[in-house]
Amino acid sequence: MAKSIRVGAKKRGRPATGINFPVIVQVRLSADQAAEFDAWRERQFEHPSRSEAIRELIAGVLKRKRS
């Protein structure tokens, strides 16, 4: 019996994270906080994702601190 052809070895381990965002920070929110945050996101002009909204909020706070 002929051996089957191996297409490619499967990679093991976690997939690579984003190139521009190599640091992952996890935040725990209560259900009320998450609901309030999601409502705020939906009121924004571009409806950012949770991650993008958090980055924008952090950037805004840091910008005010520098001023």
C-alpha cells in the first residue's frame, strides 16, 4: 500500500498575536460596567470594537495627562 502524501506539518501552540499590539492586557468588568461600556461604544460615531474603544479611552486619558 502506498503511503499517503503529507501536505504540510501542522503547527502547534498558540497563534501569533497582532504585530502592532504585542502586549495583551485583560480587564475584568462587572456585568453592569460591561453593559454601560457597551452602551457608550454604541453611541460613538464609528461604533468601535471593545478593544479599539479601550485603546481610544486610554490614549485620551494619557493625552490629557501630558497637557
